[in-house]
Amino acid sequence: MSKIVIWRSLLLLLLAAVGGLVPGPVNADREGRQAQGKDAEEAAEKAQQSTGGRVLNVQDQNHPDKGGYKVRVLTPDGRVRTVDVESQKGK
């Protein structure tokens, strides 16, 4: 076996080992939504159901006139879309 093949194999093994230790963006996003609370989780679910995509990010709009969340979704066709979801607070 050549030295190049051995080095490539070792590099792939190292990358696979390190990749399993680092939390992925899906887990980080889920933890972020949990920190924002139940309303953010509900906004994420509504956006996911309406688009059929995967939720990438949920942000509180922090606007006095517009309560709610901006939810970024990766749609099944590969596009990133922002969905505005109204907050249920006060309703």
C-alpha cells in the first residue's frame, strides 16, 4: 500500500472521529429553540408544517408592534425561506 493511501485513510478516520464529537447544527438549533421557550418551538413546528422543510433558525422579532418569530427553513427543493409566524401571546 502506498504512503498516500495510508495518509488518506488516517485523515478520514481522524475526521470521522472528530465529527462525532462536535454537535451538529441541528442539535445546536434545537437547543436554541428550547432556550427561547415553548412559543418559539411552536413557531418552528408551524413553519415546518407549512413548508415541508427543515427548520434552520428561529428568531424573536423583538418588535413592539409585531410580536412573533422569523423562522428560516430549508425547503425540500433546497432553497432557504424565511417564514413570519405570529406570536400567540395575548390572544
